[in-house]
Amino acid sequence: MSDSEYKEILAAASAFAKEKLEAFDAGHDWSHTKRVLSLAGRIQEEEKAGDREVIALSAILHDIADTKFHKGSETDGGDMAYAFLTGKGLSPEKAAHVRMIINHLSFKNRMEENQVDSIEFRIVQDADRLDAMGAIGIARAFHYGGYKNRALYDPGIPPREYRSAEEYKKSDAPTLNHFYEKLFLLKDLMNTATGKRMAQERHDYMTAFVERFLREWEGLASPPHSGNDNKS
Ligand code: ADP
Ligand code: NI
């Protein structure tokens, strides 16, 4: 595929995804997709691995049929992407690779043990996971909790482990639990060395945030070892 053909199919896929994503909430929208695309590009550059078309198209199309917002099956997104891409002239092999990546991307699917493997898959998954971490990850979590009308925090409802994807999807626990149930686990699930490094930094930011959140919950406004009131 020439450079101009590459740009063309990227632009077409972007327009297609944008239209599909318009119906979703702001934590799952086109801006998330753009961040995943750019994170995947950065990881790919540093890892010097993977097919750039497959990576970019998978990133752009990865959330077009999220089942939290779209009443369909878990494989609709991949099938829609496959039909779209082959219609635009992408080879069936590459389109099938994109379909496989999209259908296996989600955190929920981790519990279904349908582990697939390709460097392109690993890079896009790292990028998607990174966007659930750090400051953006915190914002997305509370945004999603608000959308679902969930409490910020409830000390009476401890975090738990989910045995199935169904159970995880049905949970209506407070948003702070989501940090223990998913977000703090992500750094150990990263696939690439670059992804791991980026995840560690975002992880540290989130743990500092939650520590402070819990202190403020108890009515303590400032960290224990800062400020001028501590001159001993
Ligand atoms: P994945 O695509 O890996 O399955 P999701 O679609 O479940 O991820 O999550 C999309 C975004 O919504 C992420 O930022 C995630 O942290 C957030 N989110 C998902 N479930 C919850 C929840 N129960 N509480 C708060 N945020 C959530
Ligand atoms: Ni995503």
C-alpha cells in the first residue's frame, strides 16, 4: 500500500469511526480513539515492530461497537471493521487481522482466556490500557461512574474479584472500587517494554490520587508531611 493509499484508508476509517462513536459517552468517544491511535504510534516507534496499517486501523476502529453502549454481540465491532476495510480495498488478510485484534481487545475478554497473539495486537492493547490509566484514566472512570449514576466511594462496599465477564459488566459498585478491580491491575498486564514503562508512571499517579482521595474522605485536607505546620 502506497503512502497516499495509506492516508486515504486512515481518513476513511476515521470518518467511519467518528460517526459510530458519536452516540457514546465522553469517556469512550472519538477523543479516546485519537489518544489510542497516538499512543499506539508512539509504542510502535519505540518498539520498532509491527505493521503500521494494522496497528493504526485497529486503534481507530477498536471501539466502534462497544457492547456497553451498543446492543449487539461482542464480535460486532470486528465484523463491522472487516466489512468496512475490505470494502475500501484493504487485503482480506490485513482486514482479518484487524478484526481479530478488535474482537480480543477488551479487559473483560481477559477473563475468557481467548488469548491471541501478534505484536500488532499487543501494541494496540497496551495503548488502549494506557488510556484507562493516569489523569485521563481517573477522569474517564469518574465520568463513567457518573453516567451510570454510581457513588464516588462507599467504605462499606469493598472491592472484589469478578469471576466472569458477565459479573464484571453487571457490577454497580462505587467508582473508587474500579481502581482496585481494574485500573491498578493494568500495569502488570502490559505487553511491551515501552507500554510497561509508560504504565508505571501513570500507575504511580493513580495510586497517589487514591491515597489522597481517601485522606480527604477522612477530612484531612493536606498531606501529612508537607506545609509549614510540621517544623519539628
Ligand atoms: P475495555 O474496553 O478494556 O473493556 P471498558 O470499555 O470497560 O474497557 O472501559 C472504558 C472506560 O470506562 C475505561 O476508562 C474504564 O476504566 C471505564 N470504566 C469501565 N467500567 C467502569 C466502572 N465500573 N467504573 C468506572 N469506570 C469504568
Ligand atoms: Ni478503547
